Amino acid sequence: MKLNKFLMLFMVLALAAVLAACNSDDNADKDSDSSTDAGETSEGGTKELNLLVASEPPSLHPGLATDTTSSAILQSTFEGLMRMENGKPVEAIAESYEISDDFLTYTFHLRDAKWSNGDPVTSEDFKYSWLWVLNPENASEYSSILYPIKGAQAYNSGKGTAEEVAINTPDDKTLEVTLEMPTAYFLELTAFKTMYPFHKATQEANKNWYSEAESIVSNGPFKLTEWVHSGSMVLEKSDTYWDADSVKLDKVNIAMAEAESTQLTMFDNDEVDYLGTSYGSIALDSIERLKSEGLLNIVDYSGVYVYKFNTTDEIMSNANIRKALTYGIDRASLIKNITKGEQIPALGLVPDGVEGFGDDEGYYKDADFEKAKEFLAAGLKELGLSKPSDLTVSLSYNTSESHAAIAQFIQQGWTSELGINVKLDNSEWQVYLDKLSNLDYQIGRLGWIADYNDAYTFLEQYDSAENGNNDTGWENPKYTDLLTQSIAATDPAARLDLMLQAEEIFMDEMPVAPIYFYTNLYIQKDYVTGMEPDALGNINLKYVDVNKE
């Protein structure tokens, strides 16, 4: 493969670190017939790992999934051209690749890989899957991930055709992709779930193939063999996977438990081997205890916890109200007293660890209640309200003890410091996602974890109101233009400056209130190896092992 100086120069912009952490669904015990005690190697040498997720995965279709719960399963059951390892893309289904001298054409050579039904994985599988994602009729919220490909955005927006998308298949083992302009992180995109291939014949025969274990045909290191909806899942090592010899686990049993307290009890009772980072979360009231016992691991995680504002709502369309609410949050106290995970107060949208960002004191002061009151007074006047107590806002979050504790803390601050009324509203994860997508909320919590190693991943989701990940109704032509220019920029310093200008516009209009930059908290049994998440939160179960004597 070619890796020339121009590409290396672009990589200077890559993050050293890092979709949103999510919880919810009914608690359920694992099927005792499909699991062993945590970490146990069963008779005959079978190695099993016991995990949990907080909810039913909303979608196991690579082209439709948007959340981390679904991503955790997809990362183990499907595989793209590349796979992320230690924060870097490495060859997966692609055995090798070349990049043209103008950095616009990528030629991937596929290895002899197979689907779980024995069919070969071909270049046509990738072309079909990517065009399916871009087809506007399929409403893929992550379709913009493919926009670097020439003709992709035009097709997805209804201004072009599928034939004009620059994806070519000279033969079954060769995939040729031409980009609109040089994109330093394109290889990382090919490791992202939306660019995983899916089985064409299965998709065409059954549009709901991804909703039941028996109808899923996949190409990853594991295959989903059991799925008790809202209860449990079982992954088994795929004997058709091209690198099956590297897969150490024979089976992964996955329970579903919504409450963090229940999750921790399961860990303490040796019912699960690991807790945190896509596979459950750490109960806030247990952090001090886990720290004192030396069990808690805290690592870098490139993501941001935010409160989004529905700018199509009459009250939230007022920028002064949005600014009042953003300034009126005591992030340092929230972290010290509630989250306790060594997070960093977010005073901008892009995490401080991203090169070129976080070099100053941020766009506002934390807990600036005096400034918040000034914005509130201006907003109330514009809305025709006479005093703070005349204003009532609704704060929504998905069902979770942690999200509830954060919301209650912020509710108390807004009420006591600003004098406004705050109603709390929670709902199950899939229902909550639908509310945000349909702009059926006023203020809603969400997290965003970098999809790839570039600051653009934090900024791009707000490039238009139609972006499936926006959920705010906000857009700004100048902001969009700056991001478009940043894609075309070939000078790293100029590109960085364009993105900083875009973030400045975003933070001035404030369609989102950043709360804190994430850290990754997890605990694991001492017989588990290979489950350390990278800064993007990726965990490759392919390399996990259990060794319990």
C-alpha cells in the first residue's frame, strides 16, 4: 500500500483519542442453558465470556444502527474493509490496498473471506451495501459517513443517481473507490459500522432479516446464534471467519439489564466478567467503593455528554434561553459530586484532547450564573414573559439511574439559581431515540463518541437540519460552508482554522449545551484479557480471552 507524505501530513490532525453512551430495556436473567459461571472454561475446553448490555439493541442492520448498544454487537458479528486496533485502522476483509498519488482513489483487494452461510464475501457486497445506505428511500441516519465518496451526497440528497457514485468492482476481489476530495480519515470510515457489508441475497429476500438471530447472515468473528428479545443474546465463534484461528473465545453470553445497580450486583455475583464501555455501565454510587478496592479503570475516551435543544420549539428557538441554560450549569460540581469519573467540564463541542482544540479557556465560564441570568432576562423579554417562574422547560433523558442523577442535579441548579421550572421526562431507549429524531422534546440528553479519529466527526453532525444525527432542527449556512471548505483544505493548519471557525459559530448560537468530556470507566475480572477499550471505545472481542484456573 502507498502511504505518502501528504497523507502523513493529514494524519497530524488525527485525534489521539476516541456515538453516544446509551442504556435501557427490561431486566432479564440469562438463559442458564446457554452460559457457564463467569470466566469458566467448560468441559472439553470451551471458552465462554459473560457480558451484558443495558437494553435490547435498537437495530442490528449495519446500515441503520446509530447507537453503541447495537454497535457492540455489530463489531463482533460483522467486519468491514478495515478494523480499528489500538486506535488505528488495520486490514480486515481488505487484504491490502493502494492509494493513488492524488489521494482520491482507493483500491482495495479483498481476501478470501466468507459469510456465515458459506457464501464468499465479494466487492459487489460492499458496493450493494453502500449504495443501499445512500439510497434516500432507506433513511439511513448515518448515510453522511459515505459522503467523501464522489457522487454519494448527491445521490443521497436526491440530486444524483446510484450510477454516478464512484464505487467500481473490476472483479469479485477488487473494490475501487474514488473520493470527492482527499479525506485523511477515509480508511477509518471503512472500519465504521455503516460501511460494513451485508448479504445482498438476504436483504432482498427478507427486509427484516436483522431482527432475528436465525435470519442474520454475517461475516465477522462471531455469529449471533440466540436472541431472546429483551432478555439475552448468544454469540458463537464463526467457523467461516477468515481469521478464526485468532479468535480465542468459543461463546459470548450477553444478558440484558437496564439498572446500573442490577448490573453491578451481577458483576459482584460473578454472573458477568466485565462491566462498562458498551457492555453496561458503572453505577455512580459505586465509584468510590470500586476506586478504594482498586477495581475501577479510568481511561481516555474521546466523547462529549450534551444536552441538545430542539430549536424548532417555541421556547428553545430563543438563543438567549439556550445560552442561559448552558451557562447555568455547574459542571465541576456535577463531576465532583455526581459522575465522579474524572470527566472534564465541556466548555466547547470538540473535546480538549483533539489537537488544536481546548487550547484556551473555552467559550464560556463554568457555572457563570450571573451571565446566565442576563441571558435569561433577555430571553424572557423576547418571549413576552415577565419573570423566571413564568418559564417551564422539559428535560428528557433515556431511562437510567446515571442519566436521572445528572438530570436531577442540573434541574436543581436551574431551579435554585435561575428560578425557572424544570420538568423531568424519561423513556425507554428506543422510544427516546424516536422522540429526538422526531423533534418531540425541548431539552434532551445525548452523548457523542468520535466515529473516527478526526475533529470533523463532532462538527459534521450539525451540518444541516436534515442530518440524521442532528436532532436539534438547527442549521447555519456559514457553518455548513466552513465545514465544506475544511474537507477541501489540503493545508492542515488552514483546515484546523476552518473547523475552529465553525465551532465558534456553533457555540455562539448554542443549539447544544456541552456538559462534560467523557472518560471511560470499566471493571473486569482478573482472568479476562484483551478487553481494554481504545480511546474510541472499541473493544475487539476477537482478541479477548478468559483464563480461569
